[in-house]
Amino acid sequence: MDYVTFTNAGSLELCRNFLVSAINVGIDENNLIVYCLDKKTYDVLDSEFNCQLNMFGDEIEEEYSSYGTDEFKIIMMKKLKIILEELKTKKSFIYSDSDIVFLKNPTDTIKEIVNIISEDTNLNAIFATDAIPPQDELKTICAGFVYIRNIEGTQELFEKAWEVCDHHIKDPSRHETDPYGDYCDQQVIRSLLSVGAVPNFIYSTFHMELVKNGNQFFPDPGPGRSGNEFVVHANFRPGVERKIKDMKEQGVWFLKEEVSS
């Protein structure tokens, strides 16, 4: 199973940590695919790893963009384009944000889950969740770690999400009137799913002990590490510095040295 992510220079250290953690748990480098949004990122990763690297589109500014900013939303549109690019050739894959860390290899477990669910339904995707119990996990899906299956309805959902985001960027006044709300990719996908915009798109969520969000993994404010996690998402930690600080404190930062500029 392939794991697909992307990064620019602003997120490079997070991506390096993502790759090291994946290799540490036994994920083959040939199954790790990184789309690079600038040449610096490509050159650094090419010198350190044997994973598949792709330059993607026009270069994006090298600074890290925080969640919710317009720059962040534009970069997240690249995510949707990358997913659509992968759907041209793959039957299934995992899309992952680069602030993900692997503590155990989830591949076999994910395959088992997919096989069980697919016996009864044509499953399109399994999302991580940003839920804080007792929130409804299906209403708080997270687009930062997603198993994606290339069947009827899958491409349509991600195309619709990209179109909504694109319309918002071209016409910011739509924020107040558009039924899909904010044009951040994740919020748009949630909205599309909630209104049944793609009627035959069937999805589920990963159990939180398999893929745990930052609100639950980190002890501020969540209950903290249980020891059973396979995958941790360092979301809800604003900025690269905060993410790295918290990851180091919880022992999920695996880089031995920093890359010099």
C-alpha cells in the first residue's frame, strides 16, 4: 500500500520526521511518495531518502502556512490535486499530511479493516477523525489521513471539493452565502458529505487508537498517549515550532539533527 504526502520547505522538518517514522516501523521506502512544492524540498529529500519524489506544479512560497490562513487553504488545494493525480493510476492508497507520525505499521490492520467493511458495502474512503468524545466521528472527519479507494464516486467527491475551494479563492464574497462554508479542503469535504453531494460515496472513520488526533494524543488538552496508537496526527498544534516542541516532549520526534539552510 502506498502512502502519499506532500510538503514545501516550510514543512520540510515535519516531512523528514514523517519519513523516518514510517521507515522505522517497516514501511518500505518504495511505498512512500512525496510531492514536493519547491526545489529545496526535493533536493534535501532526494539526498536523504529513496522514496518516490515528484515535483508538483508551480513552486509555492517556502514559509510554513498555519491552519486557517488563506495561504494554508491554497496549499491544501494542492492536496486535492495530488489526490486526483494519484487516482489516475492507483486502485487505492493512503493520503497523509506530513505532520503525521507512525508508531506502529498500520498497513496490515488497514487492509483487514477494508476487507471487513468492503464485504458489505462499496467503501470509498476511511478518514481519520478530529472528534473529541463524545462528538460524532462521522461529522468530524479529518482529511489529514485518509484511506482512498478508487471506485465510483471517489474522484467525483475530490473534484467537487477542489471546485468549491477554487470558486472561493476566485470570489471571496462567497464565504457568506455558499452552503459549503469555509473553503478549507477539510471543511468543504465535511460539508459535501453532510449534504450527500455525492450520493454513492460511502465512508467510515478509523478508530482513534489506530489514528489519533492531536487533541487526544497530546496531554494538553487531551488524555495523552495510551501506548496503543499506530498513527499520530500532530494537528491542533499551531505552527511548526509548537508541533516539534510537543512531538519531542512526547517522544515522537525521530530526527537526530536539523537540516541547515
